[in-house]
Amino acid sequence: EVQLLESGGGLVQPGESLRLSCAASGFIFGSDAMSWVRQAPGKGLEWVSSLSGSGTATYYADSVKGRFTVSRDNSKNTLYLQMNSLRAEDTAIYYCAKSSGVRDEFDYWGQGTLVTVSA
Amino acid sequence: SYVLTQPPSVSVAPGKTAKITCGGNNIGSNNVNWYQQRPGQAPLLVIYFDTDRPSGIPERFSGSNSGNTATLTISRVEAGDEADYYCQVWDSSSDHWVFGGGTKLTVL
């Protein structure tokens, strides 16, 4: 059974940093692309970043490029999202999702972790 | 950047057919995915590659895509289908994923 479990969310002040993790199990982690998608309170889904299975190809939404860094440790079956210079508008539930390739549908999603950026 | 436009809401009576549209410039040339999100839950893939259903998704869910509009059709709607639905495409010109704004399906 595929499982994706996000962690690392919390309350931070504007300008601070946070690192999210997504622990994966039930599939060959290094073979699949992974993505982060966020959802602000009461709003729709917003794609944040995607990463190829090897970790060599990365993609970012314009709203986070230069502030967020996606990475993965295939030996630990874990995906990361390093978020720097956080802003109030980054407040959202952050979901990780898997896909066969970066351009393929997101076939499994985690339950999400809440990030709140507020003074 | 590529924009996907969905109606904010669609209402349908139980047992009837619901159609949720997703508009985009020449969207017919893209592969469209659809996700269902019930309140308080993570999104769930219901249609991928325009028309394909993942295992476990009822045959009542179907998709089509042509020209400037993709459509998610839910036949014989049930109360449990009440949820937000999002379309998604990969924009190859920017190498970005794009989601539609979402449609809230209300079962009357």
C-alpha cells in the first residue's frame, strides 16, 4: 500500500525558514517523480514544485522560485521542501504527491501538513 | 502563463448527470487530469490522460477533451460525489503544472 506522510509544518514568522518532509512507502521511491502542491485556507490547489525520480530535474512555480528548494533522499525514501524567506501568502496545507514521471498524473497524495506564516 | 477556467459551482439532483468543464487555450492538445477533493481530505485522482480511470474509481466518472474545453462527467450522481473537483494540465511551454480554480459540486 502506497503511503505518503508529510511532516515539519508549523507556525513561523515572516522571513523565517522551514523544512517539510514527506516519508514514502509501498512503492519504489527512486523510480517515481514527486511533487509538492499547496492549498491556502479556503482556496484551490496550487502546484509548488516537482522533482524527477533521480533528483536531477527540478521544477518550481514562479511564486516560490528562488525561495524554495525541493530535494530527495532515495536511500531514506524521503522528499523534502526547504522553504526560506517565508511570507504570509505561503500559509497553506502542503501536500506531497507521487507520479510515474514529472509530466504524469499525481496518482497518490499525502494528507498534508499545515504551514502558517504569521507575526 | 497557461490558465485553466472552471465554473465555481455546479449543482445536480441525485441520479442525474453532472458536467464540470475546464477551459483552456487549445486544451485538447494537452492531457487533462481530474481530482476530487472531499472536505478535509487530500485530493484523489479520478480521471487521467483525458479519459482514463484509476482502479477503484466508478465507471460513473468519465472525461473528454477537445478544442478549448475538457469535461468531467459524473453519471447517476450520488450524495458522496459532493466535493470540489480540479482539472490539471502540464504546460510544456513553461514546464509548470497548472490547476484549474476548482468547481464545487453540490448534490441537491
